Amino acid sequence: MAYQLDEKMVIGVSSRALFNMTVENEIFEQQGVEAYCRYQREHEQDILRPGPGFGLIRALLGLNAYSSEGDLVEVIIMSRNSPDSSLRVFNAIAHYGLNITRSVLVSGASLAPYLDAFHTDLFLSAYEDDVQSAIDSGIAAGIICTGQLGYGSKAWEGQVQGHLESVSASGENDQIRIAFDGDAVLFTDESEMIFKEKGLYAFEENERIHAKEPLKEGPFAQFLKKLSDLQRELGVEDCPIRTALVTSRSAPAHERVIRTMRSWNVRVDEAFFLGGLEKKDVLKAFGAQIFFDDQSVHTSSAAQSVPAARVPYRAGRQMRCQAV
């Protein structure tokens, strides 16, 4: 019987999201694909440094240690690299001991047609077109910020290496910590559009009137539900997954959110109703391995402290999301 992915959490990650490929991307943009491929072949034995999605991917793979009946999580490299230029990526995967064995390598073509084929639950990439196509197809996806957090600096590299060594020495797995914005991420942007078009008072009045009506599912609703299912399976005590809602909403717009989570039967461990306050410091205190938000002003700020990814939500697009 063929290996099945439909019962697992499937994460698609691009090489730029997993590893620091700042120099390589500059060569691609400034000199073209041939120069990029030549550079990758010439440096096949030079190990790539961890990138913005590395900590999350490593922690997600660590969940498989909790199951004796097969892996819970499958991570697949989904890259615009050609097969010929990809050996360096696989060498880095082996160097860091990441249990990633499957890949999609399309030589510059769109990855969108293959996301459904691999039953992808979450897709992380630096290419907006691929991420937008995923969102339009109802798949949770984010454009990962690659220019923040001092990637490439000796200080950051030392911090990552120290963390890897400490975890290895203790024999413990990383706890997964994922933070989500609310509107246009977990929920649709219907309420957010009222705020943008009519202002704060109209938004709050709408949420007060509809407080007992669950919000409609946004692009990350199904991913959150799958995470919540995993939490229940792994047990409440010492659960290796911890989630947070970090939203600009505040009272009285909080009640509808809480009732929506109840109606979805999902677990959110921490919630921060910030009422327009800066999100960066809260995310740093939470220790998010990634934060998903639809607005670049929030992801750019957050990425100064934690990995962040922008969700290119588009109102009116057909998604596999249904009203609850």
C-alpha cells in the first residue's frame, strides 16, 4: 500500500524559508538563474545557515517523537530550485539532522498545482505568487520575512547554534509556539473591512450586535483546528504545542472571538487583545517561532523579534472556507 499523507499534518517549506539564502537570492536577482545554479553547485559542501522558518520546522518534526504509530508531521521541501541546484539544500538538511525525505523541485515553475496533490496543511515561502495561489485554494500559507532578525550576522548565527547545542544536550524537543492574528488570518476580513471603511465605532458596534454569531473561517482556521486536534491527542499536561492569538481587537470586540473559538471547539492557549498596541514585544515574550498576520506593518515590526509571515488575504477569493 502506498504511503499516505492525508492523516498527517503536512508542511510545505521552501528552501529560502528553511535556510538563510540571502547571498544566493541576491545572485539570482542580480545575475540570473545560470549564475545562481553555478554558485550552488560550487558551494555544495558549504552548509547553509538556519533561516527564518528553521526553528518552527525543527520543532514540528520533533512531534514525531511523541508517536509510536507513525509520524504525525510530514515536512516536504517545495522549492523553485532545479534538481541540479538542490544538492546543497539536502546536504544542509542532513547536517542538521532534519527528518525531511520528500521534495518538490520545479525549476522556476509555479508550485501551486502541487500543494493539493501533497495534502498540504501549511505552506511557507518567500515567493508571494506561490503563497497567494495557496491562499486562493484554501491552504494556510505565509510569505516569510527573510530580511529581519539579523539573519546572516554572527550574533544571530551564534544564538541559533547555542540553542541547538542546549536542546541536543538536554535531550528535549522544542516546544512549538505559533501566534496568529485574528481578522483576515483565522477569520475572514468582513469585520476588518467595516473598521477600514466606517471606523472604529462602527466596527465595535457591529461586533457588539453580532457577539453571539461566530466569525466565518479565514485561511488559517483549518490549520488551527488541526493543531488543536493534535493538542488533544498529545494531552493537556506538558503539551509540546502552544498557540496564541495576538490581535488588535479589544473589548467589546473580544466576546465574538472567544465565542467563535468555542463554536469551533479549538484550543488557544493564550490570547492578547491589544487594542492597537504594538505586537512585537508580546510576541517576543510569548517566544513565537512564527507569527502570522495579514498586514506588512505588523509582520515587519514583529520580525525584528520573532520569525513572521504575511498572509496575503484577498476578500472575495474562492477558498475552501465555509461559514460556521
